[in-house]
Amino acid sequence: AEHVKEAVRGLGEYVDALGVRAVPRLASWKQERQDPVMSAFARWATVPIINLESACHHPCQALADALTLQELLHEPKGKTLLLTWAYHPKPTPMSVTNSILTMGAMLGMRIRLAHPEGFDLDEGIVDEARQTARKRGGSLEITHDPDQGYAGADVVYAKEWGSLRYYGRWGEERALRNALQDWTVTEARMRRTQGARFMH
């Protein structure tokens, strides 16, 4: 009943910062790509806003994962990160995937993004990650083969995400998704990595 313009200012009188989690409605990617809830909080807040997950990004998880990678690998730069789509019966947001892709690029990792046809990520986010990786001494390659990315990987990061092609149209996506149940992380695939760490 209260507009965010008034609500966020009122909340700001009680706290030093606000953590906001705005789970997407999975209705329109064009709208949700703009992160309208997070943007509104950031616009009207009088205190810092912390993104605890939005339709597009999950920066706190990416920061925690970056720290984990530094602890495990000591120097992630130049190491190979396989970011692979993994089957799940229902679509989930792309926020984690987008942020892990961005984080890997910022760390200068050699990123392999593996996903089935029809599960491409937002072109703008992928292009930005590719440019960032290149500037930091890393790279980004994409494969649609569920086995290809494992060879020599230092880290395997499994995450499911929904299809932009069918965003908000679950009935249409279901048939595509149900044919992809072999997109899982298996012992045989992990053996191709020569001892990679597994993350999710």
C-alpha cells in the first residue's frame, strides 16, 4: 500500500544500511533485466543498499565464492573455471550464474560456460564478462557439449538457470528442459578434470 519512495526513506531512519532481496517474477526478462525493485530502493534510499539477490545479480554470493576460490587455488588468475548448466525440474533465476560469470572474469580466470542450446545467457552480460576477462588476462569460451568443458578444469561450478527464449512461459520450456536430464555432474565427468574442486 505504501510506495517504495516513502517506505525506503522511513526504513532508512532506523538502520545504517538496507539489505534487499528481490526475487524475480519470471514474467518479462526485458523488465526484470532492469532490476526495477533494486533500482527503486537504490534511487530513494538515504542509506547504502546491499543487493542480497535480484533478478539479474547475486553479488554477495559471488564475493563469497571469490574468497573461496582464492583460498582453494591461492591465485585464481589463469585457472580454468567450468560454469555448467545442470538439470533441475524447474527454472531458477540467472542471477547467480550472471554474478559467477562476472566474478570469474574479474579474477582473470579461463572460463568455460557450458549450457544446452536454448539456455543462452543475456548477451550484454556475456559480452561484458568476455571483455573483462580479456582485460584481466583470462578468457571466456562457450560450449553446448555437456562433456567438453571438463577437461583440465580446476573448478566445476554447477548451476541451473531458466531459458531466456521461453522466459515466463514455463509450459513451453518444460519440454525442452525434460530432454536435458543428462546435463548433470557425474563421477566420470569429474575424472576428466584431474582433481577439480566442485562448487554450487
